Amino acid sequence: MVFSLLVLMPVLLGTTYRWVDPQGQVHLTDTPPPAGTTYEIIAAPHAPPAPPPAVQPATRAAPPSVPASAAEPLRPQTVPDAATEARDDSHCVDALYQLQVLAGDWKVYKAGPDDERTYLHDRDRPAEVDRLTRERDDTCGDEQATLMEQHRRAGELFQALSPDCREAREKLQNLQRPTARSAPSDIEKQQAWIAANCPNVVREGLWLADWRYVQQNR
């Protein structure tokens, strides 16, 4: 068995030369026989082609974990600016003030150019109260502290635009006319009363109480 393996070894290794010596012994060698000896070349059997390497399925790298907040598309943040907040707050205060004016027993009007007055008819008063009530509900705050502050400012506006303050300002204007020859103490006294009781605010397009009508009913 060992001899057979040794004889076949050249066959397994490469090109084989087959020749017979003078004694009739067959030789299989990987080198040519002695010169002058007839021989055959036996090609080594081709080894079966090696199977192609197994192709491993491509392993995709796991995507990096992304926080849920980052995975969501960015949404524009709507941040109200100071002017928007102030405007909305003013709507609330104006609505509260006008509801207070319409609750009084007097005629109400809106001032126009050249002291022109547009009065609200009694039949239109309930509809205007409903409109201002909806505006109050839409623009005033829900928190108690905020709502109290808005009511306080509406009260200041009511005082500033009240018949008493408008009359006091008109009186001060008359005292300050050059032809009035008013005593400086009277002017100072009137200015002090206005500063203490009539905040300096400017509003346009709001309902006002008719101070003439109020005066007639005092």
C-alpha cells in the first residue's frame, strides 16, 4: 500500500513521465528518464475547480440611533412677538372697557374728525354688547392673575376716558389759554387733579359716554 502511494505521488503532484527500463520495470517519474529511453508524458489530472467562495449576504450597518425628537421633521415654531401680544392684550382691555361703558345709563358715541360724534342707536346696543362679549372671551386671559390685571387696566381706561376726566382736561385747556389770565395756582391744582385721577392714555374708535347727557342727569 505504501509502495502504491509512492508510485502515485508523482501523478498527484504534476507532469508524469512513464517509461520502462531494460528489465521491463515500469517507472512513473516526474523527471525525464535517462537519455535514449522511450517514455510517455502523462498529464496530471485536472483537479476540479474549487467552488467559489460562499458569498456572505451584505450586512448593512445599522443606522445610528436617532432620538425621536430628531427623527421628526422640524416644524416651524410660532413665537408671538411682543407687538402681537400687546395688540391682543389691548383688544381685551378695550373690550372690557367698552362693555363697562355700554352698561351705563347714558348715550354712547364714537368720536370722529372735527369733534363729530356718531351715536349708537338703542336698538343696536344689544348686538354691540354681544360682539364685544365675544371679543372679550377671545382675547382675554384665562389665568386669574392675568384677567385681574386686564380688568384693572380696563378700569383705568374707563376713568381716563370718563366724562369727568374729559371735562377736567377741557377745563385745563381753558385755564391755559393766553386770554384766560388764570392764576398759576389754579392751573397747578387742575394739573395735579388730572395727574392723580386721569391716566394719560390715547384710544381711537372706542365707545365713549356722552358727558353732556350725564351732566344733565346729575
